[in-house]
Amino acid sequence: MQHVKKIVDTYKERPDKVERYYRRVGMNEIKTNDFNLNITRM
């Protein structure tokens, strides 16, 4: 249940970034990446 809470809290709060978990991007960045929404591993 803890993972579900983190997902819901992130959705509700909509921060710009949560390190290694979530990042909001604009359409220009999505277009630049050929609309590829896969998560890259760093």
C-alpha cells in the first residue's frame, strides 16, 4: 500500500521533480525524443 500512496501523493501534489521517481516534461521535450515515453536508466 505504501507504493500506491506515493503514486497518489505525487499525482495530487504534481511537483516538478522527485529524484529517481518522477519528472514533469513539456511537449517539446517529448517531441525531441521522438515521442518515446520509455524511462531511461541512469
